[in-house]
Amino acid sequence: MPAYVIAHVEVTDMDKYQEYIKVTPETIRKHQGKFIARGGEPVTLEGEQETRRVVILEFPTKEIAQAWYFSEEYQSAKKIRKDAALASFVVVDGVAG
């Protein structure tokens, strides 16, 4: 069953964040993941106005998604992000079929 990592990111230093953007895709690809949504201008339909960057990643399973997040490669990328943005990440199960 697929799993999705959903991230909300408030960029605080766009120059440093660009470095993170350059290194992250390869870490995702190595773990069989792909981008479903990446940034853009969110439109809030209900609830509090969402102004943060929204990123959605798809992985084959929740276990693989978690393996990506805790991988050495992504932890290196995360160090770059920590100086460039505030973020929250959650992984959820997809729907079978």
C-alpha cells in the first residue's frame, strides 16, 4: 500500500533552501519515492490560511517512507534545511486499490 509524506515548510532563508532543493530529490529517488506536489501557491479552502510551502511525496510503503526520512543521505540534507526553514513532516498510509 502506498504511503505519503506530507510536509509543511516555512522557508526562512531561500538561498540556503535552494541548496536543500538541489540535494533532496536524489535521496527520495533512491528510496523509490516521487514528488506528488512540491511548493506552489496554496489555496486555503477551509480553516486557517495556509501560507507555508506544501510538499507531498509518495513511497511504496510507510516503512520505505520512514527509511528515507531516517536515511543517512536525507539526514545530511535535513541539516541544510534546518538553517533554511521550519518544517513539519507526517507520513500517512494511502488507500489500496
